[in-house]
Amino acid sequence: MPLPSTDFDPTESSVPFVRLSEAGHQMIVATPDGRPAAADERMLSGRGLGPWKPMLRADTNARNAYARMEQHPAFRQPIRWADAGSDQFDALLLPGGHAPGMRPYLESEHLQDIASSMLQTGKPVAAVCHGVLVLARAERRHRGRVIADRQLTALTMAQEWSALLLTIWWLGTYYRTYPISVQREVSKTLTQGGRFLTGPFALLRDAPGKLNRGFVVRDRNLLTARWPGDVHRMAETFVQMLEEAKARA
């Protein structure tokens, strides 16, 4: 699971991390410099989110999962991105986030190459929210060999604009990582029958025992989700994919 130094979403990283760990999978975290990463503090505390704090910050499940992840040896002793290779891992998880600290992660050609290689060799890959941009940018560099013909999802334009408009008066463009929306950038890389699926209107987050609230898209060995409200379902589906991959090995 690669992470930027700062600003990653605590829900999209910690919930799958904890669930995969509980399922018995060995977790390896990679960061730019091999130092422990730090999640977007605003998503943990709700600071500055105003009246929308209950809706926008990480919920109790996610905050508890993040506290557990912070104490895990894999999180406390990550490897460097530069030392990571696609042949080292059986699966790849690409979490998201939206603040400026995410840009080096989303723009890393090394991570793009790892993701491309793993998809092409049939290894399970999961990405959520802005994390899908790693795949879209890999597609632009590896034309037609990454996601061009896939069905997938990511942060939708409606979700991105809603968060921006709800907070723009006091947070400015905090919810806009790039001028172009995630949905538009990802959609532009889909040719050869690929399709971006927005899913049903999302208001309530999923949770253990309420997986039906989440929306994910699985296309062969690729699993994608839209936002923190989908990650419990994404985590359970990814566990199933890893079990299937293990059975085939």
C-alpha cells in the first residue's frame, strides 16, 4: 500500500488495511522517503469543516481503524517507493485523498509503473477516490494496457463539486486537488469499451453490517470505489479477490 508523506485519507487507507490484516495478509506500506506517513489531520479532527463536520470527517469506525493502523509495524516502518517493485507484492492497494500533499503520490511514475505491471500480470489491484488517478496516468504512459478497456469508478464529479461548494467560503479550493475533476480525467483515458460508472447517489457511508450502502466496481483483477463511504465494501471485496487469487496459485 503506497502512501504519500501527508494528506492521505484516513478512512480509505485504514479500513482496508485493518480488514486485510485481520484476514491474515502481510501488509507492506511504502512512502516517498521510508518514513511513517501522516493522514490529513482535518479529516481526523473535523477542524475547519464547519457545519458539515459530521458528514465530511472520518467516522468513528475509520478513526478507530486509523488508530490501529498507526500502531502496526508495517505502518511505523514503511519502505521507500523507490525500493518497491511489482514482483515484491501479491496485491496492491491505492488509497486516495484530496489535499495538496497527495500530488507527489498521484504523479509518481514509479508507482504508475508498478500498478501497470501488476494489472497486466493479473495481480489484484484496488484503488479508491483520487487513487484511481494513479491508474489513469499509468494508462496515458502505457497506452491501452492499464485501464482503457475496463469498467471502473472513482470520485465522481458530483461528489467532488458538492464537497467543494459546501466548504469553499472558508476552505477555498481544499477539496479541489487539480483543476480537472477526477471523473473527467479518468474518463478521458477510457477507450476500447472502457466505462466510468458513477453508481447510485451516495449520502450515507457504509459500515460493517451495512455493506449495501457502498458501491464498488470489479473488472477482472481491478477493484475501484468512489469515496470513504464505499471502503468497507471495498475491503470485503478485496479480501475475496485475494482468496480467489490464492486458490488459483
